[in-house]
Amino acid sequence: MNATGMLKLKFLVPGWYAVVMGLCGLALAWHRAQPFMGDGAAAAALAIGTLAVAVFAVLAVATVWRAWRHPEAWAEDRRHPVRHTFIAALPIAIILLATVGVAVFGPHLLARALWWVGSLAQWFVTAWVLARWWRGASAGGLQWASVTPALFIPIVGNVLVPLAGVPLGHAEWAAAQFGIGLLFWPVVLTLLVVRLAIQGLWPERLLPTAFIFIAPPVVVGLSLLQLGAPPLWAWACWGMGVFSFVWAAALARRIAAMPFGLPHWGMSFPLAALAALTLRLAQPGQPMAWAGLALLALASLLIAGLVLATVRGLRDGSLLAPEPVATLVPVAAAAQPA
């Protein structure tokens, strides 16, 4: 690899695993469409899942290479007030790959191994992220300016665990880890709403991450059904997910006017998960089925557009580049007169 390639590799931040998350979410949504669309949906799920595996393999090799050649960049990721939460995207990607494997091929040894690796890694990453909250703001702990929808990422990872954990025969551990996400999802939601009131909206380039609000309720709904909960609980989660979608869509015009960046991938998995839950609750011929298929089409078009924009961004060098620096100003300091 030449010097230019090595420099670009330095900027391969953990948020790149959101690409794998979006592709896996879309594969699972197409799998859910099989009762409505037949074998074509199953073939689409397999193709998209295969693409997700390929992208993950490339990212995993690049991540190891980056950690070896640029250890200071990896250390900066861990210290960064916002970026550190994206580290959870790596174990989430592994959990989702296992989930796609179970959905498409049924329980098997490789899926079981991936699931355990992803589940345990997600548990430890969540504990590490939340342990930072005990620090003061000056020591890199929780501060309003660093509260963004990215805080949902470690939480969503835990509520994903039952999707493959139950068919793999690990329902008890899956339910236990699911409880972690169920505990902290409303905590993070409250922090975000308070942040909006106190600090205002997060930086403009992170606006697409507002769609992450959709992910916790819809994934909770899918996992509740997998754990055998009454369907009405999943319907309640679906209602929260749809409302979160409408709420986030109020920013759609502003997001569309922005130049493409990696945060746009934050829209992909939540929309795919909403389509999956809608199709999971639907019956053929019902209006709910048409709604699910419409959401699946929307998620597919969005992710296809994101893939094309990502290819263009890699080609012109606009993606693997230093992030804009945003100064985090504590509220108390900002309120003092000059």
C-alpha cells in the first residue's frame, strides 16, 4: 500500500461498520418479505447478506491493519467524545451477520460462534461506554455536547441479541442481554431530549443519525416476538417506531441538502428494521402488508443510493479524510458573559 493509501486508512473510523449494519438489516427485511414475494425475496436476502459478509471482511482486515499501522488513531477513537460510541458498531455487525446466517440457512456452528463473539463483545463495549459516564466532563465523561443519537448504538446492540440467540438455543442469555438495552434505551432517549432543550441540535453533519431514534423500539418489537411475548407488545413498539420515523423525517429536506458523508448510513439500518417489523406483523393481503412492502422498497432505494454515494466518495477521496473539528463548549461556560 502506498503512502496515500496508508494515510487514508488512518481515517477508517469504526462508524464504517454502519455499512454492514445497513446491509444486514436490509437482508433481514427481504427475508421477512418471503411470505409476500416468494423465492425472489429469499434470493435477494441471500445476495444482500453475501454483500454484507464481503464488506465486513474487507473492513475487518482494514481495521486490523489500521490498528497496527496507526495505533494513535485507534486511541483517538476511544477518547473521542462522540466517536467512541461507534466502536459498538463492530460487535453489532457480527451479531447481525450471525442473525442473517440463521435466518437464511438455519442454526449452524459458524452462526453460533459469530453470535457468541458478537454478543460478548457487545456486552463489554456497552459496559465500557457506560463506565465513561462516571467520569467528570473534563475527564472525557458524559457532557451535553457529546450526547447524540450515536449513544443509541451500544443500546441497540443488546436488544438485537435474541433475534439469533433464541433459534440458536440461548434464550436465557439473550433475554438477559436484551434487558440491558431495555434498561438504558429510555435513559438515552431522555438524555437526547434534554440535550435538545439545553444544548440544541447536534452538529449538522450528524443530522442523519436522527433516524437512529427508530431503531430501538422496532428492534425491541422484533426481539419481543422472538422471545415469545404477546404480539400486542410488538404492536406498541411498531407504533413507537412509526412515530419516530415521522419525527425524524421532518429533517429529511435538510439532510437531502447536505453533502454525502458516513453519518448518512445511520439512516439505513433503522429503516430496514422498521420494514422488517412491519412485515413480521403483517398478513398477506392486509393493508399492513402493503405498508411493509412500501417500507421495504424505501429502505432498498435508500441503501442502494448510499452504496452508490459511498463508491463515489471512496473514488474521489471525500470519505476517508479527517473529520471536521467541532469544539465542544460546556453549557455553563457558554452562558458566562464575555
